[in-house]
Amino acid sequence: MNADEILEIKELLSTPKKIVIIPHKNPDGDAIGSTLGLSLYLKGLGHDSTVITPNDYPSFLKWIPGEETILKYENETDASQKLIEEADIIFTLDFNHFSRTGDMEAFLEKQATTFIMIDHHQQPDDYATYTYSDTSMSSTCQMVYHFIEQLGDTEKISPEIATCIYVGIMTDTGSFRFRSTTSTTHKVIAALIDKGADNTAIHERIYDANTYSRLQLQGVALKNLKVLPEYKTAYITLSQKELDDHQFKKGDTEGFVNMGLSLEGIIFAVIFIENKGENIIKISLRSKGAFSVNQFSRNHFEGGGHHNAAGGKSNLSMEETVEKFINILPSYKTELCD
Ligand code: 5GP
Ligand code: MN
């Protein structure tokens, strides 16, 4: 964000405002951490700020400071719409296009208020009055830190805000291992620990929150893992029945796709998860190095995301989706194997 824009936003925030903050549908650690961290900061400045998520999120995120104040548009539509209509400023975090908010899309498109986008996904849309987009950033949480930093307010980062921001940097970097993790990321993390984020406790609350049935489901996913060495590719399927048999709850399959990527020699990993409710196969894609899963998903599975981590969907059956996927691979042989 350039200096003029920061000055304008500072001016905007110099008197109490009604603010709504919205992340993408099926919010993850970065989406929840960034929206809550920003919201707590804005509340500290004296604004009336509310986080509205399109829908529910995994229980391993249901402890993050301020989480109990989140409004879920899916269940609390009237109250959410009222707040959105009355808002002086709407922040949209961790997504690049209104379509990523699911059922909120049409309603958001109608709003003529000031929008501020903070996001690290590729190809951002141009709906916002102020767009802070940086695809090189590890996470939207890191961007929220830099946003507060640019406003000259790092001393206003409380232990609660530091905790929120730490969560999203940790989850979006795969615990500080992905390419997007820079020395600046580590400096931000160090500052957050100094400001009161309890790093060990945060890791435990996010990653050591397994249920027995979730671990068993992970076993099923591993059994279903298929490897296509000629394309350096591995994929996993999970049917609705397999999910149902293991009391599947939102978030239970988080991270499973990375198991394929942990195989030696594999640079492209995919998981196909049946969702009978939405009548789709939800797809998560991950890669290492130059192969762009963002492009692959945009081209073939109505999705997108980042260079090495993307999502998408298919309206075909599981069998047909996997067949389609396998049939596409030969046209990427050189990209995958060179
Ligand atoms: P995940 O596989 O963890 O759901 O998502 C990986 C990345 O891709 C995230 O940054 C997420 O925001 C993005 N993503 C997931 N699903 C979709 C989708 O359907 N469309 C687009 N454009 N991005 C997605
Ligand atoms: Mn993110």
C-alpha cells in the first residue's frame, strides 16, 4: 500500500467508524486469524468492528481471541446484512474476488461503501477502494501486521492480536516451511512472540486437537493414496461414505493433501473430497517448485489460489473427476517432469 493511501486510510480511521470484516468461505487459520486480529486492533482504536464469516469453520479455530464474537452469514443472515448495509468501511481479507464468499457474493456486489482489500492471492479483482495485494506474502496475517506497522501502531498490538496474527502466519506457511516464509516473516513472528503470542501453546491448540475418528480418517486417506510416478504426481480420494463413517466435521481433512507431497520424488499432490450436500467434488492441489497449481486449477477445475497451493471443484462424479484428472496429466508431462 503506498504512502498516500495509508494517509487516506489513517484519516478515515481518525473518527469512530462502523466496520465489517469479511474472510472467504470455509475460512482457514489465516482467514480467521487475520480478520480477528484486524478487528481487535480496530476496536482498540475505538471503532465498532464485527467479523462476518460466510459460513462455519473448524473447531480447532474456535478458541482464537474474539472468535466468540464472529457472526456467521449462513445462520445469521439478517443481522449480517444489516451490519453490512450500515458499515462505513468493509474490509475483505484473504480473498481476491467476491465469488470466494459464496452466498454473500450478490449482496456484497450491491454495496457502494468503502472497501479495503488485504490479500495475498493471485489476480485480485478491482472492487476495492483500497487494494493491498501482495502475492509474495506468506499470509494475509503477515499483511495485517504490515498494515498496522504502516499505520505506525505496532505498539497497539496486544497479546490477543499477536495470537491471532501468529495463527495465520503459522498455518499458511505450513509452520514456517513454505517458500513464502522469508526472513521478514520470521522477524514478524519474533515481534509477535515479544508482544505476547505463546508460540508453543498456539501450535498445540491448532495441531494437537485431533479426535480419534479424524486420525482414523487420515488412515483411510493414506490407504486411498495413489502414486503416478511418471508424472511425479500423487492423489487421494475420500468419498462421502468414508467421511460419514468417520463422523467427518469441517476441517477434518485439513492437511491431508500434504501427505502425498511428502513422498520422495512427488511434486504434485491432489485430494478429491466428495461433498454430497453441495453435489461437488472439492479439490485441493499442492505442488513444489515451478509447477503452478493455481493455473492448473483455473484451467480445469474452476478454481485457483496460489502458485503452490490451490483449490477447485468438479461437478462430475468422483470416478469421472479422477478420470478427467488422469487424462489431463499427459499434457503437463514436460512441466511436471523437466
Ligand atoms: P485449500 O486447498 O486449502 O482449500 O486451498 C488452498 C488455497 O486455494 C487457499 O489459498 C484457498 O483460498 C484457495 N482456494 C481454495 N478453493 C478455491 C476455489 O474454489 N477457488 C479459488 N479461486 N481459490 C480457492
Ligand atoms: Mn491465506
